[in-house]
Amino acid sequence: MSRTIDNAQAIVSPANTLPIASVPPPVSDPPVEHLDDILVNARIYHRRWGGWPMRGWLDVFAAAGLVRYDDDADQWIRTSGHTAAIAGGARTGTSGERPSYG
């Protein structure tokens, strides 16, 4: 039996009885469900290379009130904003002022 991947169906075993894998659930854009990991990785990158990676995502998170840039600490900090602030997967940058990035 040949296996094919269909975005709407699971891949099934040769006996057509057990699912082997299924299509992963959609991920938001930006991936707000991974916000904490993104902040950790961004800090590691900044410490090593001196710049902030994933600026587009960080700016969208900031516009949604989920993070803020702290000039004194020179880092992005998670705020108490709720993840619903990016309902529908926002794809735009900030509409306000951008922080300075040392």
C-alpha cells in the first residue's frame, strides 16, 4: 500500500487500522503559543551576537501588549497581556513607536 499525505487526513498504517501521524494543528502567526521560548531564544541570540532576532514577531507581540522592550535592561520582557490580543494571527508590525535597540 502506498502512503500519501493529505492535509486533511491522517496517514494510516498498512492495515488501515491505526493512525501513524496526523496533520499538525495550525500555528498562529506570530506563534504566540511559543512566546516564552521565543523570548528565551532571543535573549541567548542577543547575548551572543549583539542584535535582536525575530524582530517582526517581537514588534507584533509588543503592539499586542504581550511584551515590552526595556531600554535600561536592554531586553524584551513579557507583560501581563493576554494571548487573545493576537486573535486571528496578526501579521502586521507595530503601529506605534519602535524602541531603540542598543
